[in-house]
Amino acid sequence: MRYTATIHVRPKPEVRDPQGDAIRSALGSLGLGVASVRTGKEIVVTFDAADESAARVAADTMGRELLANPVVEDFRVELSAT
Amino acid sequence: MVRVAILRFPGTWSERDFAHALEVAGAETEILWHDDARLAGFDAAIVPGGFAYGDYVRAGAIARLSPAVAELRRFADEGGAVLGSCNGFQILCEAGLLPGALTRNVGLEFRCDWVRMRVESDATPFTRGLRGDLVRMPIAHGEGCWTADEATIDRVERDGLVAFRYVDERGAATPDANPNGSANNIAGLRNEAGNVVGLMPHPERCAEEVLGGVDGLRVLNSLVTSLGTSPALAVR
């Protein structure tokens, strides 16, 4: 089966996000005052796996071993069969 | 003669500067390409600055998975002296050889400047006899904000793992002296054993008067002297 995993990576809540702060300030320049902005990224990976549980294990490994740094980032996986 | 290996990844940019500066310090150097790096027979290994593997994903994240870093981990476990500067420090943290992580500078600016630091620990071959000294070195980085959870920050302070701290000309660790927002003005760390050291500044770029300072040479001289006089530190 072919699966698509969307892996969302975000700085942990207690970690500063200077990019988010810069966006907040830029939104202020647009007249859109906001309380806070947190940034992150999403990585979309398409791959083959025997079944959904194997696909989830693989996607979690990708997040843990490469895509997120557990010291400062959290990640979340959305998985779908394609 | 002390033999120092300098690792070179695709995107490393400071390896020849390190080779030159280490030769000024009296070491014999060899630059090793990442896919066939063998550290047996070397006394020390340097992970220089640059953008290893383009720093895609995160600074140092892909380098962590390379065979050269597996070899570096073996070398460090056996007590070999390892120094990571700038991107090398980022790689050592990503590899778990040093605690914490280096994140985007507060303010988002890439900082290319001179900084002042106090040497906080002399329990490393790179800082023998330098504890308490103020040193000036160049920096050039966008992701040098050292960050960790509170327990880790407490541990590095309590166990004396802070090797270098950003300070002002009077030796005070002020926010203005901190170029990137690092926790507790931490500029460099050592591991528990003291054989692994990482720092954001570039000792190799201040090893001759013509470059504006020689404080980097003091770090490299310390390595040559430490390994030359205490062979127990050297991996043969």
C-alpha cells in the first residue's frame, strides 16, 4: 500500500520562536494586532508500507530520528492511504 | 607530533582555516572526507564550521546520520579529543555528544561579528590553564542560540559543563554581550568527560595577529600542549 504522511514539526511551547515573533510584528504593521504567532513546518512524505500500522511506525521514526529535534521540537503525524 | 583529523562534509567551509591554524600551533593535520573518515591513529578530531549537507532539515541534522559522525562517536567514546566550532557545535549537539540544541538567533539576524567570552572550564584539553580568561573570537552564524530544558540548563551549570560564556569587556554576562539569545549566555560546552568541546565562535579565524587576534591560537595551543604532555588523553 502507498501512504502519505504529513509530519507537522513545531517548536515546543516553552521554546522561543523568533520567526513567529517577527511575523507577529509584521502583522502589527498591517494593522492586524495579534496576541502571538507560532511557526512550524510540514513535511509530506509518500512511501510504501505493508499496512497502516507499519506506515505509522515508519512515519514516527522519520519524525523522531530526523525531521524533529526532540530537544526543542514536537511533531505530529497525519497519515492517509493514497 | 600531535595528529589532528579535520572532518569535511559537503558544505563545510572552515576546514582549511583549521588546518592552517593547527599547523601554526604545531600540530600535524589531515582533512578527511565524510564518507571515508577513519580516526584511528589521530589524537584529536575537529568538526569545523560551514553548512554540512546544506543544513537542510536543521543545522547538523543530516550530518548526525553520516558514517563520519558514527566514527566520531566511537572516537569520542574512547576518549579522543573532539572540538566542534560553529556548525561543528551544532552537529555535536544534534549527535547527542553535547547537550541541548542550537536554534535560530533571537532577532533572526545572521551575526558576523567579534564576541568576547570568558573561559569557564579548564577541564578540557582545549582550555588548559585558560579558566577565567577573557578571550575575543569571531562569530558567523544564524542558528547559535543554545537552548535546552530547564533541567539540562541546571545540570550544565551545576556540573561545570559550560566551557565558554559570552561576556562584556568587564566579564559580565549581560544580554548585550549575548549575540544570539543563548540561555545563560552559553557560547560553548564540554561533555562530562571533558574530551568533547563545542563552541559557536571560530578559534581558527583568530590564530594570527594579522587576523585581528590570537585568542583562538591559545585554544589550539592548549590542545597541542595537553595531548603532547599527557599521552593518556590520546587515542592510539
